[in-house]
Amino acid sequence: MTEFTGRPGEILERLNRLYPALIDLSLDRLQALLARLGHPENRLPPVIHVAGTNGKGSTCATLRALGEAAGWRVHVMTSPHLVDVTERFRIAGQLVSEAELVATLEEIERVNEGAPITVFEVLTAAGFVLFARHPAELAIIEVGLGGRCDATNVLTRPAACVITAISRDHEAFLGDTLAAIAMEKAGIIKPGVPVVTGHQHPEVLAVLQAEAAKLGAPLACRGQDWTVEPLPVDMHTTRGGSLSVSAGLRLTDRFGTLELPAPSLPGPWQCENAGLAVEALRLSGLTVPEAAWQGVGRVSWPARMQRLHGTLAALLPAGWELWLDGGHNPGAGDALAGALPGWADAPLHMLVGMKQTKDATGFLGPILPFATGLWAISEPEQHLALPVEDIVRASGGRAQVGPTLARALGEIAAQAVADGQAHGRVLICGSLYLAGVALRQDGWRAR
């Protein structure tokens, strides 16, 4: 995946040459730049700051849906983008226009005056500038990496913080133990600001509890301070005599009990992500209308168990399904493994491509038992793609070499026709960068 394309990309590539390090966790450079920009980060609407290893994007998307269901204007800053850099900034409900993003990046480039800066710091500053200039009732800011030294952590007083599921990832930067990684994520906790977290490993939870207590930040933990569970399936007869199924969620906390719609995002893990978003708003101190909670059933977020219907999907025979998920670490592999038994009715082929720095063995281990076929993918434009030979080794030799999505899909389709398989599924997974390639090839555009 090309990191940046088009006019915004040209500016970012130019800025990238000022500080070409891949990742450099520090706040000093950004704080100096924000001071020259007039501290836009201090002129935002109420902010919910979201960190964690898995589920950050889905939780942010749910928060956006809740805010918009409430009738609010909502700003959202997320990363990375999948197809175009404008996806990172949603201003009062609309993706930033390329023209406004270019103007903002050019302004930042002028103000920065050639000082060392990273691309993520520039993008974070751009988000703050854009959000400060447009009125809204809520801003949702996703941490890029870690928390303590992430560029977004210049925020000093969010309305609430969320820490989603924590597992091993980015160990070269965040530490090689769950406790060390949790300490980095806990860096977004601010004095007196409520924090919401879900089910966590005991080692992680101990760190979050200690940091919250030290800062006097109320910590709401799933299972202790709040719960969210699927409602029992309700079978009823329609006017035409056929059965239909409706289900939702029930969330309970110190404010009482809410019955929520079923999450529109597929996957059993979305129950927790929905709960995190609802509980964060409940604890934020904002006056939230009851209509907001209907947003749980209106969430849209690409590359999270998303079914594709475009150009790539058309390479498969009629009756076959093409799905996409961007999960890329052992925790995501565990989550996928919890969903895949529901697909036992048909063959499942997995097309796996990963980033060079990721734990391929840890990701593949939980999902391998569900794969009818496994294909190692490395697209030419896939950013820092892991060589297919490494994926084959991580699979214990089970994987075939794609090496591209189109070629693997073509071979799967030919075999399905030859075997007379009328129904089957293909899941593209392992990397958000591969997800970006897949979405672009399938013809998807953010809206």
C-alpha cells in the first residue's frame, strides 16, 4: 500500500524527509509546532481519547455513530488510512476535502519552517487545526501507537478515555511484556478523567488500576463496574407467518440498564467495543439523549469483517463470498478464531498477507484449524509486506504462494468449479495495509 498518494501525499513525502525515522515516540517536536500554530489542541470540542491494541477503530466508529444518532456534529481522527489519507479526518460528519487538507498541510509546512518533524506528528497537528476551526459537539481521537508518547497524547483534559483490549504488538517500541505494553497504553490516563476498559489480562488490569489510582482517574472495568451481554435471541412470527430473529445487547452500570440494538459490525468481539463506546459516553459528563444509543446498530467501519462485493469478489463463482479483516496480531487471531466456527457450513480459504514487523506465527496459530486452504500474499504495493516465504514457514508449510490476491482468487475459483463447490468463503486477512490494497482493487471508496 502506498503510504500517501495525490496532492496531500506530495506534501507529506516532502515533510517526511525532514525526519525520516519510521517511528519516533516523542512529544517535544509536536508541542513546539502546536505552540506556533496557536495551540489548536486546546480549542477542541469535548474529546474522547481511545487507546488499546485491538478494537480501537471499531470503538471510535461506534462512538461516532452514537454521537451522530444523538444529532451531534462529530469530529473523528483515526489511523492508518486504507486507500486515501483523507480517511483519517472526519469533520462534523464528513470526510475532509482534499483541498482543505492540502491547505492545512501547506500551512503547517510553512509554520514548521523546516524543523525536524515526523509525518504522524504533522497529521496529528493537521487534525487538531481542522477540528479547532469547525464547530462540533464531540471529537473522537484514536491513538496511533502506544499512548504515553503518542502524538495525540498532547491532549491534557479529554472528557473520557477508553483503553480497548491489550495484547502483544509493536513490541520493539512498547515493550516485550504485557505489563510494559499496558504501561504505555495507560499513559493516556489523565488526572480525574474517567477511563473505561473491557476484559483485560490480569497483568494488564493491575497496571491500569495502579495508574488510574495514582492519578485519581475513575476506572470503569467490564465485569466489575459495567457489563454488556447479548440479549437472548427472540423468535417471533411475522404477519406473513415466517419466523424472524431479533437480538441486541444489555448494558448495566451504576446509572442503570440500557437495552441496545445488535451491533451492525459483525464479529462477537463487537459486543465489547459497543459497550466501551456506550460506557465512555455515559461517564463523560456530557448530556447524552436517549436516541444516541440507537447508533450501536448503525456503525460502519471498513476492513473489520467486511464483505466485499466489487471487482475482486467478482473473481469468485456465484454463491461464494469474499470477506476482509484487517486484524494483524495474536489478539486479533484469537478474536477471529472465536468467530470462524460460525462458518463451518462451507469451505474457507484464507489469503494472508502481513507486515514485516508482525508476529505471523502468533496470528496464524488460532485460525489455522479453520482453513480449508491457506494462501500467502505479498502485493507489490503492500507497505512493508512480509515475504511470502516467511508466511509459508509461519504456517508450518500449509500455505500456498499466491502471491497476489487476484491470482489466488482465480485459482480458488477454478478449483471450486472443478470440484462443483457451489458455496464457499474467502477471507483476506493479516494486515491493514493488505486490506487497503484489497479495498482499492475491489473498487471501494470511503464516504
